[in-house]
Amino acid sequence: MSAFTLERRGGVTLVTFDLPNESVNTISKAVGWELEEVLTRLASDEPTKAIVLRSGKPDSFIAGADIDEFVQLRTVEEAVRLSRDGQLLMQRAADSTKPIVVAIHGACLGGGLELALACHYRVATDHPKTQLGLPETQLGLIPGAGGSNRLPRLVGVRAAFDIILAGKSVRGRKALQIGLIDELVPEAILLETAIAAAERLARGGSRSKRRGGLSGALLDGTPLGRMVVYSKAREQVTKKTGGNYPAPLRAIDVVRTSMEDGMTKGIEAEAQAFGELAMTDVSRRLVEIFFATTALKKDDGVPEGMGRAVPVRRIGIIGSGFMGAGIAGTAVMTAQVEARMKDADLVRVGKGLKAATDLLGVRLKRKQITRYEYERQRALLSGTGDFSGFAGAQVVIEAVFEDLAVKRQVVAELEAHLPATTIIATNTSTIPIHDIAMGARNPERILGMHFFSPVEKMPLLEVIPTSSTSADAIVTAVQFGRRIGKTVIVVADSPGFWVNRILLPYLNEAGFLLEEGVPIEMIDSVMTAWGFPVGPVTLLDEVGLDVGEKAGKGMHAAFGDRLTPSRVISVMRADDRLGRKNSRGFYFYKDGHKTGADGSVFQLLGVRPQGEVDRQLVEERLVYAMLNEAAMAMGEGVVRTPRDADVGAIFGIGYPPFRGGPLRTLDAIGAGEAVAKLERLEASHGPRFHPAPVLEEMARTGGRWYPADGGR
Amino acid sequence: MLTPPPGRRAVVIAGVRTPFAKAGTVLRDASAADLARHCTRELLYRTELPGSEVDEVIYGQVVPSPLLPNVAREVSLLPQLPRTVPAYTLNRACASGAQAICNAADQIMAGHADVILAGGVETLSDVPILHTRKFSQVLVSASKAKSLSERLGLFAQVRPRDLVPVSPAIAEPSTGESMGQSAEKMAKENHISRLAQDEYALMSHQRAAAATADGRLLAEITPWFGGRGMDQVIQTDNTIRADTTLDALGKLRPVFDRKYGTVTAGNASPLTDGAATTLLMSEERARAMGYRPLTAIRSYAVAAVDPGWQLLMGPAYAVPLALRRAGIGWGHLGLVEIHEAFASQVLSNVQAWGSADWSARLGLPSVTGEVDWDRTNVLGGSIALGHPFAATGARLVTTLSNEMVRRDVQFGLISICAQGGMGFAVVLERVA
């Protein structure tokens, strides 16, 4: 079956791209050949004066290049060739003597946008699903099918960098503003507008001209201005990536070559850069994560065919504090479900409603939603002091104070007020779910949903079933979590679950370093250089020292001396330091903003800050504390697969994506080397570094977490 | 008496209202739609009624904003309801809420609907302020003007006095008499003393305060989360003066006739913001869905008198008519709720119902009935609770229904006087 169908409309031939047996269109080699054939045929087809290209998929134009072909590449030469093939295909379209108009509705990404750029005229719909972008840098690549050359020529260097460097996409209105598209129309008249444009171009009509303004002309339009743009972009990218991600920097180079030395040179540079980047470890890791998250989207956390999800239309939330309000606001704005918050104190309910409404307000302000959508979503939020409206909820999430007795009380009350089938999710980071569910009448509908704070921003959700939880409840929680935009992993009901389990020893090690007088900013800078978005000491301030203390005690009780908490936290607590929340922590805060490290912490600890510190050792102690705990937890079966473990670490604690997750890191180091390093650390810093048994086993057998051939 | 087909009796399931607040106070930032949607949504949650069951929304509003002419549709566009629920807003002046409920009852009895949300809302903090006729005409012409000079020419005609905004007064368009002047007139013509009016107002406040303290009124109110931080929780009506005294009331100056008058701010209902919604169903649908109805709408009646006569005397006719349609007499009534626009109006209505002279004067065949204050306005009335015009009728239906259940009363009566000389009466019947 062909991916393209042709239909004549007067002098215009309508080419519909509809990849058989796929939900979205992607550009593969086979598709490329077919498209070339179509273009060749139409070139000599006398009645065809112009061409309109559109998608046959609902709400999606072309999602990008076929990544499956991409991962099979083994050498730089192969990758360069793939890029060249793509470039030639796009050039073919660009060279068509008959004007090609693309009619864009839905996602127009990567190779899809590169094709659209090569065509002669672009009409897109104003639908929210219409997104145009070049996400290649998110996979450690650059646009390799002419996009790095054509985009800056079309929209100017600055706008092109906005799209290419962060791999972000823009909606139709913005695309029109920057000149990426020529016309923006409602979906209903997309096709007729595209055909009319095609007819106009066939008669020799001209395209609309891009608007730029004076500063635009100066910056984008002159070589000198562009030099400023290049160096500014390089500076910003370096600051943002810490030099850990080569793709955006290469993209700047390619664009510069293209704009200053001409497109022929630019095309060469583009293919070469693409080929080299494709073979980097960074790109490999990012592509693996892409596949892992894609696979997670289809994984309901139970064996295939088990469990049926209940469609969620209303959620109840017990506790309208920061967490409860965050969950409510997020659920309303992402899934348009009703969210009803209950709290014993109505003033707290009101404050929770306000906090949740403010999340919608931010979206309104940023014009991500209309005033009408805002009003409608606002009305989905409600609050109460009793259980009215809870019986009609499919899922009730408790987000009350982190205290076992309180949470048990809440579960008991819920069981008294809810039908026996309503799913009860408990949002806890430290208390075992089976303890909370103990004594429940219907333990099969109880599970944990561990949200991260702030809920609307943090992408991960841990779903924690107990041994009694039903498959239906798990599937419902996982699917609902996905609906509200989260990446969901199902983890075992073990202290700290997955994310906090591996985070805590790492934070604890930071505490030990502080006890030894290692400067605060030094510890943080070592880890941000390693690729974390923030360092461990900053993170302690963010999380809150009270929360950290509680978690530390729980983990210590569960795992014994290995996780004896550093005394730093109790010392800080004794000085009424909670971190950012009371503007007293390891750092100074002014108006909610972190200013500098608070040196008086060392006076509290009774140590003198060290001048000379071995950064390498600091890094090793922190990294291995986490890696070893990750191996330990894996050995206990806390996470189902290495995939879930790595995705959880990246999305849950900002583990550097280019390192692929703790287990990928361990594979890169090798179990033997990791064990040797841990043994050295154990000798110098104590038994907490004793290698995890599973690692020792791997070291003996040459085992790995992932297959050596780069499999997923 | 109208006897509906089996199962088609219109029954009251529940009602919820916002707190009532003096205009310009705690609800002043809320729009009519905000208030109406808030209490309606809460009613849906309290009754666990799936939105898909709702056939129609009928709402009353007396002073709508020109920007929001059909508040009922705003209510039916709550995301808890399908977008396909039709809705209309009506205006029967102060009886609008009651009219919305009775229209719903008619639709249900006729078999056109099974589940209707009916109520009323008023935000007297947000009344439309208009331009003068002259200035409006200039604006309209200017919007059609073809050139700048033509436009400037039009604006040149405007005089300073044309720019003074016009705010609507609560006055009869037919007579120019304000509601307060009418109440004053009735007090004089019916010889209702200042003391009698103040005593009546005191009773209203004391009863409302007691019914708030013992939770009976709170049960009908859903909290409003006010203020910029939504942390000002309003749970009670701020119109009630629990600590007022006859002495304090006696010190107030008459408002409408400074020299000979007796009507004061203390013995009249205040301008009020608020909304109330009632859920009505056909009896058969209520039973099928497992609801226990509170009451049924047994009958209703509306009447009007010459606005130039005693403006608020409509109930003198409406009440006997409703009783006749209900097939019962005054003696069957276990509870009575009289809307209190003014103490002088309540006492005038009571006088008219109870006296043979009055009945003859009104051309009624017999005396309507003698009011027993132990069974009348037992939770206070509009003087204490406030009077958001169109919401009052819905408040009365809910309050009376709940109290009829508490006291296990078979029949209850609601009497409402309304602008334009109208009177509205509803007879509720306890459902077993």
C-alpha cells in the first residue's frame, strides 16, 4: 500500500500522506523514495500546475523522521549518509518547478518541518494541536535534512535559534508571527486556502513577505549583527548545558557556516555535524530515554491484559495544602477532570482553591488558555469541609500531613463515606503504603501515588501498589497519572520507594561532606558540573530540612547503619533552619531568592571550612552513594526494569539525562570497576560504601543492567 | 386542584444557597454568574446528582447585567453539566425565584422534564449604571459615523449634564413611587405603628440568629471563599443582627418620610447579594434514583393589584387563590413563610388575610386566615436574612421544605409580594 495518494483539483494536485498501519506519519527511507517518485511523476504531469501536500492523519501532520532507522546506524559515515539522503529529498522538493504548498494541521516536527521548510508555501491551522518544531537537539542531534540551513534563512537567525537550540515547538500563531508559515487559518478552511495559494503561486503570484522590524534587520540582516547573535547564543547555551550537551553548540556552528559561507557549505556542515553527533554517547543516551519514555506510555504497570482502568471524571483530594492544591490544579488543567478538595479547616480549603486557581491563572496569563477555558477549568475546582461530592469521585487522593496515624484515620473515614470501589490513593514520600492500608476494609483499592513537588512542574509520578492492590486500581492510577501529564513508574512498596531511596544516601553523603568542612558551594558546583540541575545542598534547602529529617529517620529505621543520617540535619533543625520555606538554610534567601551560601553553618557544625578540596573525591563519594543504593534497590526488586529505574531517576531527581540514568552510568563504568571503586571508598570512608551484592555478582559474572549491544 | 398524572408530581429534593450579604460588602466582587454557579455546583455535589441527568436550568434575576443577560445559561454551562442543557432566565420581580421553581414544576408535571435546577440570583453590588439617553444616542450615532469630523460633530452636542450616569432606582415605572414610599403609604393607610414594625423586625432578627446558631440555616448555605486569597470564608448571612434591640431599632430615623414616617432601615429588608438553587424532580425519577423528596409543589398562584393603590398587597389575592387551587384551607397549614420586604408590608398582608372587612373590600368570599406567629417565619425572614430579589423565592422553598420535614408538617405556604403590585403564593406538601 502506498503512503501517498494523489487527487487532482483543477490545476492543483493534492498529495495526501497517510502512512498505512501507523497512527502518525514519519519519514523513513521508503517514504522518501516514494515521495521522490511522486514528485518526479508530477514534474512531467502536464495538467498539474501546483501541488498541495497534506496529511491523512487526524490532528497530526508529520511527527518527524523514523527513529527506528536512526538507531541502527553504526558509524559516522552511515549517519552522514542518512543526513545526505534526507537533504537530497528535501532539495528535490525545493527544486520542484511546480510550487508545493503544505497544509499543516497537527504536529509538524523534525523531518516533517524540514520538509515543510523545503516546500514553497506553508499554511497551518490555529488549532492547539498544531505545533511546529525541530526537537532534534533533545535527542543530542541537530536538524539534519536541511532544516539547520533553511530555518534561519526563512525566519532569521534569532528565531531559528529559539526553535533549534532547545528543541522547542511553536503554535500556529507564533509561527505566523516569525514568518515560519505564510497563512494561519481555521482547520475547516485549511485545504481550500492551501489550494487557493497553490493556484496563486502557479499563476506566478508572490509569497507574503516576512516582517522583522529594525532591530531584526540589524541583528539578523547584517553579518556583524549575526556575529553578536552567534556569540550570545553560544554563551547562553554553554551556561545552560554546562558543556555537557554538544548538539546545540554544533547547531550554532552549522547555522553560522550556512549563513556566512553559503548554503552549499552549510549543507555539508550539517550532514557532518549530524553524523558525528549521532555517534556520541550523549545522543545514544538521549535516544534511549526517548524510547524508554515512549515505551512507558504504553505500560500500565501490570502484566498485559490484566486490570481495567476506570475512566476518571472526578477526583477527591483530602488535604488542601501545597500538595493537594498542586494535584487539584494540575488535574484540572491537564485532564479537565473535576477536582474537589476537602480539609477540616475551611480557611485552608480556600487557600488551597486559591493556589490551584493560580496555576490556571498562570496559563491564562501566558495565553496558553483562553479566558473561557480558564473560567471553565476554574469551575472544575471546588472545596468543602465535608465529604459531599466524594461519593461520585472515581479516585480520591489523600495529601494530608505525613503521619501514619493521621493517614490511617483518613483512610478509615474515606472507607466510611465512599463506595467500596472508589480508588483511594495516598500521597506519601516516606510511609509504607501497606502500613497505611492496614486494617482497611477494602485494601484492594488502596495504593500509593507519590507526586513530587511542585506537582504542576515535576514530571514524575510513582505509583505504589501493595501486595493487596488490585490490577484495576493500578491501571486506573497509572493511566490517570499519564492523563495529567506525568511519566509514571510502578514501584514496590519499600521505604523511600525508588526515587527517595536513591536520593537519600546521596543527600546524606553531602551532609557528611559538610561535616568535614567541604564548602557548601563547592559541593553543589561539583554536582551541577556533573550534570544535575541543582546540587545536593541546594536540594536539601528546597526539600526542607524537616522533610529531610523525617525521611532520613525512616530510611535509617528501615535499612540500618548503612543509612545513619548525617548529624548536619539535626544541627540545622536545632537552629530552626528549615531551608527555603523559612528562608533559613544552607543558603541565604532574600525575597524568596537564593543569594549566597551561609558560612555560619560551619560554626554550627563546629568545623572550619576547608580551603583545598579534592573535587574528584567529592564527586565520587556523592555519585557512588547514589549508584550503589540504586544497585541495592534493584537487587531488592524495588523497580520492575532498569528502564523504569533510569527514567525515574531522570524525571524524579534530575539525574543528568545525557548519562542515561544511574544504571546506564553503572553499565558505562562497568560493574568490576564500580565495585573496585566502592571498595576503595569503603576502606577510606566506611562501610556505607560496601558494594551492593548485586553489583559484586555482576562484577564476578561480567553482568550488565542492559544488553551490551545498546538494546533497550 | 390540578392533579398530575401518577409519578409526575414535582418534588423538591434539596436546595443550596450562598450566604446572603449586604450589597457592597463581602460578595461585592462576585458576579451574578459566580454566585449562581457556586451554589448550583454545590447542590450537584451535595445531592451527588450526575450532571447528565439535568434537563433544564431555570433561573430568575431581576436586575441583570447587560453583559450577562441570561445568567441561567451560565449556570447550565457549568463543566459539571453537559453543554447541551438548555436554560432561560426570567423576571417576575421579587417572586422570580419562586416563579422559576413553579415553571419547573409545570414542566415536570406536563412530562416535558424530569430533573430541573431552578433558582435565582441578585448582585445589587453590580447593578448596571447607564449613560443618559442623549449620550447613548450620540455613542450609537458615532459608531456609525463615516468620518472623524462627523464623529467630532456628534460629540460636540454633548453637554456636561448628559455625562452624569444614571443608576436604576427601585421605583415603579408606572407611578414613580419607590418601594419604600409604598411601604410608608401602607403603614399609614393600614395604621401599622412604628413600634409594631420595630417589634416585628426584632423578631425576624432574633429568629434568624437562633436558626443560624442551631445550624438550621447553615445547613442550606454553602461557604463562599472570598477575598483575594480566597481565605475569607463566609458561612453566614451578614445581614442578621443578633444583638439588636427594640431600643436600637427605635433610634433609627425614617428614610422615606422624615417627618411623619415609620419605615426605617431597621424594619425593611436590606439590598442584598446572593443566590439560591433548588433541585426539582418528577416524583417517579426521584424514586428511581433513590432520592427522598422533601416536599412537593402542591399549587401556586400569582395575582396583581393596581400599583397606584397599595403596591405590596398582591399576596392578599394570591394566597387565597393558591389555597383554593391546593384544595386546602388556611387551617391545614402547618408552616407559613412570608417574604418580608418591609415590616409594614408583612403586617398589612396579615391584616388583609385575617379581617372580614378587608375580605369584603377585596371582594373575597371569605376571610383567608389568621396568622399564627408560632408557625410563621419561624427561621426569621428577609428583614434579617436579606433579600437578593430573585434568590428569595428559592430560599423560601428550600427553607420551608426543610422545616416541614423537621416538624413533620403536611402543608406549608409561601407568600411573596413583588414589584408592580404582584403577589405570589406557593403551597408545598410533605411527601411521605
